[in-house]
Amino acid sequence: MKQNATQYYWLDLIRFSAALLVVLSHYRVTFFVEYGLLPATDKHFLAMVFYFITRLGHVAVLVFFVLSGFLVGGKSIIRIREHKFDIKSYALDRSVRIFLPLIGSLLFIIPIYLICDIKINMLQWLGNLLQLQGIFVAPVTGPLWSLSYEAWFYILFGATGVILSTYARGWGTLISCVILFICAFVFTKLNASYLLIWVSGAIAYLFIPIKPNKIVVALAIFMSFAFLALLQLSYSSRYLVSTGYSQEVLELCFSLCFSILVCMIVCIRPDHKVTIAINRMSVRLAAFSYTLYLTHYPLMVLFSHFGLQKSKHLDFYSVSMFLCAVTLSIVVAYTVYWIFEKRTQPLKKWIVVKLNTEAVHLNTSRHSSLFEKLK
């Protein structure tokens, strides 16, 4: 087992691609009519490819769940197994990672909604900040629905980690049990099948091979695409009639196959100039993929407000405007990332230093008090 690996190849490329697919999906639905309403002259092969690719937004979110489980859940399982799980470090890492970009995106929404004359429900806004969307409040923007899932995955897993850790005693165990009870209630509101998808990614982390099996890789790719196709056929539209297959079952099957694929490809080292360049570029692009996921939707609302309308044709002008909107959303996302998400690591370090300083000060005060009593 290659548990000491510090870099998992190709995951950055997958993460940015998934974020971009979500953007493409939302923008295509907003700025183009559905495929069945296109004129007959526009229903050519390239149009079918374009509509198929921009239909994969929901699948991209499933990919995010798998990657999150793989990188967060899998590593935490190893730490629990080795009795190295630290709930303070875990809670700090996950909280800063989620909330700093989220606060930036929620602040970003306010001026856009004011410009577009959209009323902001502050109770809903605060509910989204506290990760209660889908439980007590609706998401402020479309993509935020999945963020509450991530937050509650982390909360549930953190509580489980405390209970399974050998150092957990007394109040820690009791509080963790209460948190697990709250999580049980939460997942009566949220879709519990997504938790299984997250767990599949976490379990896949335990089976990272030293060298990938080519047969398993090929089979995982084939099965992932097969279930992806079946999943797309399960969605009904004006042009397609649903096959009637259970979408939840197909999502689970796709995620399981994709989890197997992920644990295989992370140890395929780039060994060519092109693949090395792709991997390096992917690292830079993936750095702001979370911000891109959070900020593209309010920008889409702003574009609509300023006159970018739904096109009934798939022509050079409409596609050019679509690509310009996507490009602008990437540029804006990078700007917001530079202000907020890029500060994640410095903020973590500052908090750790602050907490350590406070702990030293508290211990010094206690020792001084004890010394005075002994005197």
C-alpha cells in the first residue's frame, strides 16, 4: 500500500473538469433551449456532443463526492486505524476549507442580487452559511445544495472518528453520540445515498496499489462510461424518454466504478512532457475549482439580467457568447479565489499559532497560580 504518497496524480485534472462541467451544464440550460426544441438544421452530430457534455453537471457533483470521500475520508480512516486521528486538527482543517470560500461566495452574491433587483432573504442566507440548506432552508443559489452534504459528511465522519479513537472517553464520546443522532435526523432530510457514494470514495483510498492493474483500469473505465450512459438515459426530457431505471441505483453503480478507477489512476505517474505539463496545469486550475463552483451561478444570473437571453439556435454567435460567458466566469472565479480561497492555508496556520499561544499562556498562568499557592 502506498500510504505515504504525497501527491495523487490526475485528481486535480478530474476536479477542475468536474467544476467546469457544472458551469457548462448550468450555462447551457440557461442560454440555450433544450435539444428537442432546436431547428432541424441545428440537430447535427456536434450539437449532440455539445448537449451530451453539457448534460453531465449532476454526474460531476457525484465525482466531487467520490473525490471528497477519497481524499478526506480515506486519509482519516488511515489515521483512525493508526490511532493518529486528531479531532481538533480535523475540525480546523475542514471548517476553514469549507467556510472561507463559502463566505466569499455568499458575500459575492449580495451585490449581484442587488444589481439584479433580487430580494435577499437573510434568514436563508444565514442558513446557507450554517450548512442548513436542504434541511431547513433552500439553497441561495443552485450549486449550494451539494455543499451542505459535504459539511454533514465531514461532521458525521469526525464524530465517528472520535468514537473509534482510543483516546475518546467521557464527554467526548457522549458529545459525538449526540452529533451522530443529529446526523441521523439530517439524513432523513438529505439523500442518504450520497453518503454511500462518499463512503465508496473513502474505502477506495484503502486499496491504492503500488502499481495499477491495467485490466482493472480498463474495466473500471468501461463500466463507468456504461453506467454514465444508463444514468443519462434515466433522465427524461422532450427528446429522450426515461428508461425507468432507478437513478439512485445507477448513481451508486457509477460512483463505485469511478471510485475503483480513482484508486488505480492516482499512482500512474506522468512520464512524458505533455502529461507532465497537463498535470502541472491541472494543479493550478484545480486550486480555484471550488470557488468556480460557488461563484459561476450568480454570474449567470447577472448575465441574464444584462440581456444574454436563451438562444433558439446553435450557431456561431450563440456559441461564442456562451464561451465568452464561461470564460468570464472563470476569470471572476480566479479573482474571488485570490481574495478568499487562496488564504486558506495562511488562515489555518494563523489559527494554529493563535491556539498554541493561548494554550501556552493558559499553562503558564496555571503553573504561576500553583506556584503562588505552594509559596
